[in-house]
Amino acid sequence: MELVEFSLERIQSLFENTVDHNLSDSGVHPYTMRELLTPEQIEQVLDVELGYGWTNGEPALRRSVANLYRDRSADEVIITNGSAEANIIMVMSMLEAGDELIVVVPNYLQIWGFAKALGIVVREVPLREDTGWQPDMDELARAVTPQTKMITICHPNNPTGSILSPEGMDALVAFARKHDLWLHADEVYKGSELDGVESSSFVDLYEKCIITSGLSKAIALPGLRIGWLVGPKDEIYKAWQSKDYTSITASAVSEFIADIVVQPTKRAEILVRSRRILNENVALLSGWLDNNANLFSCILPKAGGMAFVRYNMDINSTDLVHRLREHRSIMLLPGDVYGMDHFIRLGVGAPKSHIEQGLKHLSDYARSEF
Ligand SMILES: Cc1ncc(COP(=O)(O)O)c(C=O)c1O
């Protein structure tokens, strides 16, 4: 199996911990256990038995996750190690060599790269910047062939922070239904909508849908490594069979904490914090963009932990990111990792002081060099 380098993750793995101002993160600043849990809950964690548990996820947690969706049972949910594992086992269990997969891009390119390695034919259909990062249904239609099995979208979108309107979601579902395609949505950013209006889940809209999600982004708990898949029972059973090969089970401690976190009141409290952090930082970014309009522009994110910023400077995005890292100790992600030069991805979930200083360094450098 030949895996193309996952350059989005690789560049972060190499450099994110080597700088003073890391603006490459894509989630909301994480909680500590002490901030998240009550003293009683922390005591309860100490009594969790460190066994394998249930390899498809602890039943109470699966029920709680199922309750986040419409009319779903625990058998339509499998708990995974992060949404990353959920994406991998979704591809392993739903697609095979020779199938065609439409990937709506830009996208977190894990599914894109892993599917290619398995011999699945990947066709990209872009979200268009001039329509606020929306898909064009005619372009989607042109990408469908008799071998097309699935469309995958990241919604809310990494990296643009765009969301589809309810009508846009319905149109995508109608399109998938018309062509009898599976629809997969990576919904790890769902709940981080800045206006507080949470998008629907695609799995509530379409019977041939499977979604992946987890606690890493909107819920600000990436270190728990808890994700999940939700979909029809048979497909979830097949995904469970793939999980026998990947990791067997998730951590019992993480599952225990996850079941506290996904209860409606706690989840709502966490999302209020996430949206507060994101709204403050996006306002900061917006002011900074106004002051630097000759160099940078951006359709501000409507959700999620990042902004996809276009720059007006004569330099390749990877070169720019390395120069900023070396000369100003700030870390951003280059648009190149999405195949989109002349953009940089800037995390907006970090503490405000970090973002303030990072943006100042960025504009100072851009002004002095270009
Ligand atoms: C859209 C998207 N999906 C999945 C993942 C993997 O997340 P995790 O495994 O931490 O839940 C990421 C990480 O950046 C992401 O941005």
C-alpha cells in the first residue's frame, strides 16, 4: 500500500511544538481534566476499570451518542479513537478498489489520501470561493460515473469554516439520492457554528448517509481521542469488523469521560465556551484584516477552529510558512497542504493573547518583507 504523505499533518507534527506562537491548530483550546470535571467525577474516574471494555464502545456511551441524532439506537453507533479512526474504518468498510469517491474539496485530506492508497478512484469537486465556499451542483453531476459509490464532505468545513444552508444540505442529499450514492460527512466541527445555530447532521436527513464525528474540535477535547461513526446498522457492524484490525477498542477512561461530556447540558455548556473563544478571536482577526487589507483577505469562518486567509504577496505558501517560523517563531499551515497556494490556514481557537501576538508578527513580517 502506497500512502501519499499526509502533508497537512506532517508539517504540524514536525514544527507545531517548536515555535512561540502556534497558530496551526485547528480546534478550540482544550480543557484540562480539572476544568472539565467536578471533584466527584474526578474521583469516579479513579475507579474506572482499565479493561478492554466493549470493542464497539461502551453501551451507555453509544446510547448517549445515538441520542445526539434522530431516532438512532446504540447499534447504529460505534465509538472510535478520534474521528481519525472513524474516517479510516469508514473507508475500509464502505469502499473497495475500483470504486469511485467524490471528495468535496478543500477538505481534511485524510479520506482523500487513504482512499487513493486502497486503489479507490478519487474525484475532486471544489467548493467555490466566489459563492462563499459552496459546492456547484453541475460540477458534482459531471463527476458522477457508473462506478461512483460515495460523496464525502467535511461539514462544517475544514479549512474554510463554511457551512451549507439548510437548503444547500437538502440539495446535496437530493443529489446523492437521485444518483443512489452514499453520502459521508465528517462532522467533527458541528456545534461550533459562531451564531449558535447548530447545523443538522446529514445522518438525520438521508438513509444512505454515514457520518464521522468526535470530541476533538467543537468540543475541545482532542486528547481524549474519542470519535464515532453513525449510520445504518449493517454498515456500522461492518465498520466494527474493520476496527478489530485497527485498534480493537477505545480507552475505558476516555469513554467514561466522554459519556459525561455528550450529555445535553454538559455538551451545551462546552459549546458555549467554544463559541465564545471563536467569536472573540474571529472579531480580532476581522479587525486585523481591515488594517491589512492590501496584503490579506478572507471570507470569515462561520464555524470551526480556523480561517482560510488569502494573501497578496509574491511567495509560495510553504516558503512563507517556513520563513515565518524561522524568523518570527510563528506556525501557520500553508494552503499548499490543501493544494491551494496563496492561502494560509490560521487557527482561531487558541487563547486570544496568542492570536493577538501571532497576527502582529504576521503583519509586521509581511510589511517588512513584501
Ligand atoms: C475535519 C477533521 N476530521 C477529522 C480529524 C481528526 O480528528 P481527531 O481524530 O482528533 O478527532 C481532523 C483533525 O484535524 C479534522 O480536521
